[in-house]
Amino acid sequence: MREAQVRRVPWVRQLVIDAGRAARRRHAIHGLFEVDVTSARGALRSNDATQLFTAFVIHCVAAAVAADPGVQAYRDLRGREVVFDQVDVGIPVEVDVDGSPFVFTHVLRDAGRRTIQDLHDEIHAVKAAPQLSPSVRKAPSVHAYLLLPGFIRVALLGAVHRLPARQRALAGTVGVTAVGMFGAGAGWGVGFQLHTLSVVVGGLARRPIFFQGVLVEREFLQLTVSLDHDVVDGAPAARFVSRLRELLVAGDGISPTILVKEPA
């Protein structure tokens, strides 16, 4: 029998562990739902731009938040509620650091007022050249942070959530994660609650349904919406989900000239 391999935990993994411990202090509510994105997917395919789909989802999330910024509010250390009118979306980008995969948060600033193409171009540029992201340039300070005792690190991460301006600068006001763990299959994911509002993009499912009296195959996107219940109540959360669903179904932000017509 081969002996088990014993090795040190990579420093990049310690950041994930600390984030998970800090996130447990928040009282999150989770909603799992799915949306018919057949029209939007068809429009993007007809435009030979399927890679725009992630940017499209981010655009719709940002547009839904911009319509009711209260879902991205934060409470400061004095108990006051801070509501930002600009939607800054934090997304995870994976890079290789010292031979280990490291996921950092890149912030798409003012995403609610930007086009799908603009968002896609920035995401593509940062993935190709991570040093373009301000988050990567903070790596030296991360090493200094890891020298602190564990309980202090977790306390500092938890405090960021109560320092709205700092939260916005480091991680944005809203989090969007595409887990990518399901391949071509369906499935939902639940992530760490690092923002007041987090959206996890799961898998895509194809299934036959009766649509306008005709049996057709449609594409459904699985989404998980998580909200900090200390800040956002059920009614605003339900309105946000309803608005997000409408934007995704309608293909918001995609040129009407390339939208695929629904079956008659």
C-alpha cells in the first residue's frame, strides 16, 4: 500500500479557507430557479458570438440591480445602510500562481451602463493578461496578510463587509460566479456569501416543453441567487429575481435585429 502524500497547503488555498470562514457569519437566503434562455442563446449563435453569453448574463444581473439598488446595499460599522447607485460586478478569474491555480476577483465597474460586448472584451482581456486587473497587482499585500494569525485574518475579511467603500473597491458591490462544474449538463451551485447579492450561474438544460401549443426543445439556464438577509428582505429579493428573469428571457442588451423569433 502506498503511503499518503503530505504537503503544505498552498498559500492561495488559504485565502479560500479564510473567505469561507468569514462568509459563515452572514445570514444568507438562497433561491434556485431556472430561466428559458433559448431566444438569447439563439441570437448569440446566429451572431457567431456564443462566447458573449457570460457577459450577457452579467449585463442582465447588473441591469436588474440598477433598477433597484437596494439589493446591493451594505451596512456600515455604525449600522447605517449604504446604497450604491453604480453596479460594480465582481467576477472570479483563475490564473496560475507558483504552479497552483489561484482565483482572484476582478471588478467590472459600472456594469449596469455598459454593453454586452464591452463587458466581454474586458473579461477576455483580463483572462489573457491578468496583470491588467488591479486585483492581481495587490498580490504583495496578500502575502503580508497571510502572515497574520488565522483569527485576525478572518476578522478582517468579515469587517470588509461592514466597510462598504472598501468592499466596493476590493470586490465590487455584486458577485457573479459561473461555476462551470457541470460541463454540458444541468445543475445549481451555492457559493460563499461574499457580497450582499451573489448570483451563481450553473448549468444549461435542454428539455422538450409545450411552447405556444407546440412541442419544442428549449434551453434553460440554472441560477442561484443568494442574498444577505440582514440587509435584504424577501419581497425585494423576489422582485429582483422576477426582473432578472424577464431580462434574460427577453435577451436584454442583444440587438433586436439578431434576436431569434419564438416558435409560432
